[in-house]
Amino acid sequence: MGPARSPSLSERTTTFLSAAQRHLGEELCFAGPIPLECVLPPHFNDPGLVSAKDGRKFVMRLARPNLKNGEDGRVCRELVNLAFFEQGGSYALRSPVEQWRFHDRCRQARLAVPAMVYADANGSLVEFIDGTNVSILLARQRSTGPMHRYLDDIRVNQRAGLILGDRHCCNAIEDRDGRIWQIDADVRIEGPCTRELEICQAIFYSLHALGGSEEGIDVALEFLATAHADYAMRYVKRFLAAFRSFKGSAAYADGKYAAVVPCISRILDRFPTPRKETPRLRR
Ligand SMILES: Nc1ncnc2c1ncn2[C@@H]1O[C@H](COP(=O)(O)OP(=O)(O)O)[C@@H](O)[C@H]1O
Ligand SMILES: [Mg+2]
């Protein structure tokens, strides 16, 4: 007998959706994978669109059976930079059920995180947010409005005491009213400087989506100038510097982040002194 065959995507979809249907007592219909166009290509959760009889739309995110805590090279190299490890930081994947609890906590704190309606070991079902992910918005429009709102939203989450973990801007959606929703909490980061790491991730990936623009540098500098009360700036500097030497893992195009490296250097050269935070007008 050979090794056990892992279930196919369609088998995993059927198993997960039958359990979700039983839990919700409602008939669900799978409408196919979400058409994704994103600056970072791989999608680890195989997101698919699901509709209920009453017209409600959900996103099914299937847990990859082969993705185990600590074995995901992408998480390690792309998101959690070496300087974070040096400070005693660590990461792990949240199981779908842990994500369900975490989404509930975020929503109790009135944060814009989609409602999770079901999860088990195979995946999770979340409310569909009608909008566009921030990575695509930045790459398409080359306008910095979403970057402002994205950084501000992360700070709001952190002030409520919640650390989402992986702040790649594919993991946030801006809806039609300009509201940012944080949709993906599958990576948990732990350590003394998780806020600082998150904000550095957000700055790094926003600049990448923007193609390394001058305006993006200004947004980052403006944000940091008003953020001295929220972040230990010596760690922000350390983590940004560590992202600068990050070249991308073998799975990605070589030199993919080349445009971001000089932006990070510029931010570090012009690192701002504290300024009072002023309420931002929606732009
Ligand atoms: N609840 C949701 N509502 C709308 N779109 C979503 C939702 N969840 C995910 N998506 C879309 O799918 C993309 C990838 O989803 P995500 O769950 O973060 O998968 P992965 O982390 O595996 O890449 C997101 O960038 C977004 O465009
Ligand atoms: Mg994601």
C-alpha cells in the first residue's frame, strides 16, 4: 500500500461545505474560486466564493493540510524578519478555529473584521466584503489614500490590543465607503515588539505594491512622525532595516523587492522626529 493520498481541492471543498451547512442549517452553494489578482501570487487558503439561499455571500478559506506551524518557509522569510527573531519574537499559524475566536474578539472590540460564521479543522467561512484588496488598489491606482487608511487602521487595531499578525496589504480590503477591513488572521506573531513588526510589514508591502513611489515614502514618514507614542522607534528602525536586506525567497522572482530597498533607506535617512497627531480628513 502506498502513502495515503491527500484529498483533492474539490474533496476538501465538499467536506468543509457539508459540515458548514450542518452547522448553519442552511444550504450553501459553491460559486468557484475567488478571482484573484494580487501583488503576492500564492494564496494559502484557497479562497472560494460561497452563497447561501437567502443571497448572503461568504468566502470559504480552506486550511492547507500540509501547512503546519513553523514549517512554512514563506511565513518565516517573507513576514517575520530576522531582527524580530533577534528580539525574541516568534510566529505560529492560527488554526481556523483559533481564527474564528480571534475574529469574534476583534468584532467585540468593534473593529472592521468580517464575521466568521463557521470554522473547523478544514477551513473557515467568513462574510464576503465587497471591495478591493489594498494591494491591488495601490498597484492599480498608484494613489496613496489607501496606504494612509491602511496604516491608520492597523494602529486602531493595535490600540484595541489586537495584533493580527500578517500585515501584507493583500490581507486588507477597502470597501466602497473607504473603510478598511482586515480579513486574514492566520498568522499569529508573538514577542515584545509585535506592533512594531506589523507596522513595518504594512509599510514595506504598501511600498512594494506602489512600485516604490516617492509619495509612499512621504506617507510612511508622515505616519511615523505622529506615531512615537504608539511604537518604540528603535525597533521600527531595526525591522525596517532588516526588510531592506530581504531579497525574497526562492519561490518568488529574484529581485522582486528591489524597488522597495531604496525607499526603506530613504525612510531611515529621513526618520522623523515626533509630531502631534492630527485627525485625518478622508481623502
Ligand atoms: N472575506 C473576504 N471578502 C472578500 N474578499 C476576500 C475575503 N477573504 C479573502 N478575500 C480575497 O482573497 C484574497 C486572499 O485571501 P486570503 O484569505 O488572505 O488568502 P491567503 O492568505 O491564502 O492569500 C484577498 O486578498 C482578497 O482579495
Ligand atoms: Mg492572506
